[in-house]
Amino acid sequence: MPVLVRIAFRNLLEHKAKSLIIGILLALGVVILIVGNSFMDTAAKGVKDTFIGNYTGDVFIHATAKYPVSLFGVQAAGGQESTPNLPYYDKVVEKLKSIRGVKSTAGQVTGFGLVSPRDSDKQGFSLLFGIEPDKYYELFDNATVVEGRMLRSGDEGILISKKQAERYAKEFEKDVKAGDEVLLTGMGKGGFKIRAVPIVGIIQYKSETEATDFISYVDVTTLRIIMGMTLGNDEDTPITEEQKSLLAMSDEDDLFGAEEIVAPSAAKNAPVAANVAAAAAGTVAKKASVADSGAWHFELARLENPNDAPRVVAELNQWFASEGINASAGDWKAAAGPFAQSIDVVRIVFNIAIIIVAVVAVIIMMNTLVISVIERTGEIGTMRALGAQKGFVRKMFLVETLTIASVFGLIGMLLAFAIIGVLNAIGIQASNPFLEILFAGKTLKAAVNPLSVINSLVLVGIVAVLAHLYPVSLALKIQPVRAMQTE
């Protein structure tokens, strides 16, 4: 092998131009892979940390539905789908808490609503997260108070972000501040419902995203009512047997009899019959204004070790199947929904671009190596005439290819480190919330993943090896006598 290495270096130095062309392509490939993967890894980590730490937790449980379900609702195709309630909620929570490694849990209700001031018909859109403050704050510490205070247990009210307050001020044409009373309009099972609540506080999110411009936190009781998650929508109105018998009577003759003289018992029951419908309607109306305290859309959990999420998710889904519970568990990506998918799309586009670049590089390198083989026809023929076997020629070209890939691969790696270092030193600022997620903060601080570096070098080596296969096959077809004659 040392002999082949010496021959490889000698041949590469004798063909400097072609070696340089191939080397530059390989080095450029390493730079693109390392820098690109560094950005992709930074973006993936930024999105993951942002959503796990602020919205989704490590484990996300929801009722199964026809379309994919995320923390922001059902991702229906071609229309709005209502988010189903999580079945057997208490049983699910009990199972979740019993799993090893689960640190804390909290329920959540998600809905869309309109926010408007009492004295105006102007409205602003909001994505409403219904929470139980004490439990929710155990999972997430994602905001600081700018004005007013945070929601507390027993409160009826709404928390809005500073950006929302600024947006509402423009839409309402008046200042929006803590203590103002607003009307929340939601559409649920019972149609449109309106409820007046105070703005308890205005908050500033520690990690802002495109979603935080629209997310408001509201006490879960209020959100349940405006979303129609009330007892009136889930239970029948109780009616006594006497009321049922009176309602079953088809007309006045059934109730009072055919005689002109009304019997004392019928006369006694007449007021009851006259008011049965009103009483029943009143009961329904009352129950329609009482929130179903057991209704939740999701259950979120934080783990002692976030890496245990796949194990916990698998255990939960297996248990749901065995118990016949129509629910499903997922990780933070399932909860983040379209936001996590956007990063996956970016990575897919990047990988497609890398594949295209790799194909072009292979073609260019292959053409360069073919020319090199043609120029070395005499050399190869002489080596064959002196007894060199095809295997020796094959190994010689392989060592040459790997040598140039190793040398220029290391050069490309050093250049990539330098580029990343310069970009981090410059400190590129995120101009919008989406870039803040991709940058994992307000300033780009790309981190190099050692595994990505190794994978990049290996990939470039594979590309180089693939590029040399066809030229080597041409070299092995050269007949020694003919090669020496051409020389």
C-alpha cells in the first residue's frame, strides 16, 4: 500500500491541472455540505427547543381524527374541522403520569376566536389556548409580563402578547391595555358564542415565532363555553316522568278530556304542562352556559429526559390500542404540525440541491478522469506489459482518487470551519420571527455537528469513488501491446 500511495502522489503531481479541478470540486462539495448541514442542524435545534420549551412539551396526546392533528387544531384539507375531545381524559392522564420519566403534564384546549372591544364593532383574530394556569406554568415558562399580570387559577380573562396589543390597537383604532374588557367570539357546537372577559395581562414571549403574533392564553372555562364544550351539548336535559307523560299528550283533549268540565287533577296539572317546554328550554340554556370541566383537546407532557420521548410515545400508543381508546400520542413534531414540517421541507429542498450538485460533480470528475486515462494510455500499457495485473491498476486509481478526496476534503473542511466562524463573528441578525427560529435566537450562531462533518467527508469520498469507476473500466480495457505502440 505505501508503494501505491507514492505512485498516487507522483501521478497527481504530474497531472496538476486535472488534480486541481477534481480537488476543487471535492473541496467545494465538502464546504457546501458542512456549512449547509450546520445551518440545517441549527434550524432544527432552534425549532425543536422553541416548541418543546414553549408550546408542545416532549409528548403530545390527542384524539384520533380523519386529518392530522396538531396543537393548532385539525389540519383539514379544504375546510375547517373541529378538534375532537380527548376521550377518557382522566384515565389517559393517570396512565401518562404512571410512565417512568414523565415529569409534569397539563391539558389544553385550542380554538379560534375574534377579539373586539365592548364599544366597537371592530374585531381582531386570535388563536386561543385554554389552560389551567398552575399546571400549565409547570410545563412552560415562556413569557414575561409587560403590563398587568399572568393568569391565575380561578381567573376569567385573557393574556395577549405585546405584538397582539399593538396589532389590536391599529385594528380597533384605540389603545389596548391590561384591565380593558373585550368580547371573545367563538364558534363551536352550539354556533357563535360571545363572552366578555378582561385583559388580565400583556406579555412578551421569550422565544417569538410567527404563531406568537396570534396566540392568546385564556382560562379554559371561558374557552370551553365559547367553543360549545358545555354540558348542554353533551348531556340530555332531565325531565320527570310526570313531565314526560304530559308532553306525550297530543292535544288539549288528551290533556283536559273530552268533557267540558275539567277534572280537578287535569286542572292541577295544566300549569305544569303549559310550562314544561319553557322549563326544559331553561334547563338546556343553563347547561349550555356551564363548561364541561372534563373536556380537553390535548394533554401535554414534559419528560425528565427528552430523549425518552420515542419510548413514552410507543408505550402510550400500544396502551391506547389495547384499551380501545381512540387517542394517539406523538412527539413535539406532531404537536408543532406545519411549523415543524416547514423545516423538513427546507431540509428536503437542500438535500435535493445537494444531489443535483453531486450528479454534476460526478459527471465533471468522470470526464476529467477519462481524459487523464487517455493521456496515460502508454503508462498503463507499460505497467501491464511489465506484469501489473488489472487488480493493481484498479487499486492504483482507487488510491489516487481517495488521496485527492482526503487532501481536498480536509481543505474543504477547514474552509467550512472558517466560513462558519466568520459568519458567527459577524453575527447575522434575524429580521423576523421565522428567522429567529431558524437561527435558534436573534443572532445566527451556527454550530458544527461532528457527525455531519464525518458524513460530509464520507459522502464526498463516495462521490469520488463513483466518479472513477468508469475511467478505470476504460483503463483496464487497454491492451499492453497497443498501448506501447501508441506511445
